[in-house]
Amino acid sequence: MPITQRLDFCATMSCCEHKTCDKEAKILAVIFDLDGTLLDTGRSTRGVLQGFFAKYGKELDTEKEKKKRLGMTQKESAAILVKDYDLPLTPEEFVKEITPFYREKWAEAKALPGANRLLKHLQKHGVPMALASNSSSEYIHAKISNQKGWKQSFSVILGSDQVKSGKPSPYLFEEAAKKMGVDAANCLVIEDSLIGVEAAKAAKMKVAAVPSRREADCHALANVVLHSLLEFRPELWGLPAFDDWVDNVLPVEPIQVSGSYVGGFLNEVKGDGTFSLPDQVVGVYFGWATVDRDRNFKAIVSINWDHSLCAANRKIYVCLIDEDGDPISNQQMQIFLVGYMRECNNKELTAVDSGALQEYKSIASVSLDLPEFAHHFCVF
């Protein structure tokens, strides 16, 4: 099967692996969640809460709090934290003190893989879009102010302070549809959290989930579950298809990762106990790899999650295309990914037959010489 057909086939299977897309109601508008769906605010603000608690002699249980407060409004979260940790503050004082630290970090937040691509595509084709988040409207505008063109992309921007109650209640999505003048049945919601999916279903809307590894429960309710927005296929929802693939590959905003290269696998460098890449960086990519700062190689990189252990671990397999024969192992490697080949199908490059692997190598090698990809090498 030619690689183009294989890519199309794999993408279809990925998009519809959970439930068949419902064609009864045509999608006329798309409603997005913000944090964790479009913008990687969670990673940019990592450590803010822990540092704040240290000022008061408190030790934060980071993992426990992430799970317990995910999707809450800031007001709800503040009330719980003040009570659970016996802080000498009112919830209002807590919010007032900690917000400046968050604002500083929001400016550093980056768009998640495929977010800019999807927003530009839908805007180009005149598809109405809304942003509906459990954050307050003030904070939403602060978060997106550093993302070029985002504010202009949305005809409606709603925070939980503008409705009776936030997610998992349906009011945010219902109000967004009302303001866009579109029936709920004709809206598609794109979410990352279980409470967001619940809210969308309560609003009787279709929902595509792009959950983090902590939100696996989304599979039970969402119409479609994707690893990242790069897997989203608009045509399956009756929306215009993407037209930005270049000879079987997709240019992406550069992604950097580093670690120790051992036996073909990259042991990812972690920070503060978390992975250096967003959970949504999954699939087969290509770009450049540098070993010990002076040896550069073209590379194909397969990124997947291994759920065989108690804790999920990311598996990053690196296939060097133009290896010069000298053995490379137990060395530090930096990788700069600039192109995307296909979604994850639970099959590592090590398990691909030699003919298919050779085809991937050839396509990646030729692509990296094209202007769309080659100009990134100067930056790298």
C-alpha cells in the first residue's frame, strides 16, 4: 500500500477508533476548550502553586491536587486549597496573591500540537468558532493575548463567570452556541478533560476529546478520542479537509526534546517530576538529531505511551537516517522535530517491516531538504 493511502487509512482508524462519527447533524460550528486543549498552560505554570505554598510552610501534593481540581474554576479551586491546607487566607486573598505569578507564566505558554493549524484552517473556511473555558473571561483574554491571531479567530469567548455555573454543567456550551446562532446539534466541542466532555454531552453536542494521559475516562463518553489535534480530520465532520500536506508529510511547529540515547531509545529529560514534552506529542515525526553537540543526523522519531507499567512512560524511538557507522549509545542527544508523518498506531518503527521503514526514511530524508523544512536547520 503506498504511504499516502496508508497514512489516510491510519488517520481514519485513529479518528473513529472509539465510535463512528454521527453524520445525522451537520457540524456548522466548533467550540474549543482552552487549557490543555489549545494551550499548554499547565506546563508553563508548573511549580507556581508549590512555590506559593512553600511561603506558608506547606507542602503541596502535586499529583493529588492535579487530579482533584482538574477543570474547576479558580474560585472553586481556591476555596478547596485554603480549607485542605489550612492557609491563613480567605479564598479571595489567595486568588489575589497568587494570580500575578500565574499571569507571568501564562505569557510563556505554548500552543499544543496542531492547535494553530486547526484554528487557521477553520477561520480560513469561515467556520464559526467559540472559546468556552472554566477560567474567568479576564483570565482567558490574558492567556490568549500572547497567541498571534487567536483573539480574532473566535466570534465568541466565554468564561465560567459569564454563566450560571461552569463545566460539567452544559451552560458554557449552550451559551456559546446561542451567541453564534447555531443549534446545539450542529456544534462540535473539542475538549481535553472528562468534565468538559460531560458538559458537551449534557449540552447534546458532539465531542472530540484530546485527553492527557490522566484523563483516559474520556474514552467512555466522547464521540472520538485523539492523541493530538494533528490527528483531527475535519472532513469526517462535514468540514473542509486540510490541504497542507507536502508530499505525504506535514510541516509542524518545531518540537524540541533531549535526553540520553541508549539502544535506539531516547530517555527523555524530565523537569520537576514531569515529562519535558506535552502528553499530546504522539506519533511518527522527523527532523534532526544532534549527538554531543557536534554530530548532526536526519532522523525519524516514533513517540508513544507505554501503559504496561503502573505509571505511564513515554517511549521515544529514534531511527537515524544517515548514521555514519560509528556506534552511538549512552550519549546525550538533542532532537528538533519539524515534520509529522502519521499518527500513533501502537506499532513502533522497530516493528515495521524493512521495506516500509526504508520508505519512511526516504520520504523523511527528501522532505528535510525541502524549503518548508530545511530552513529550520539554521535555527537548530
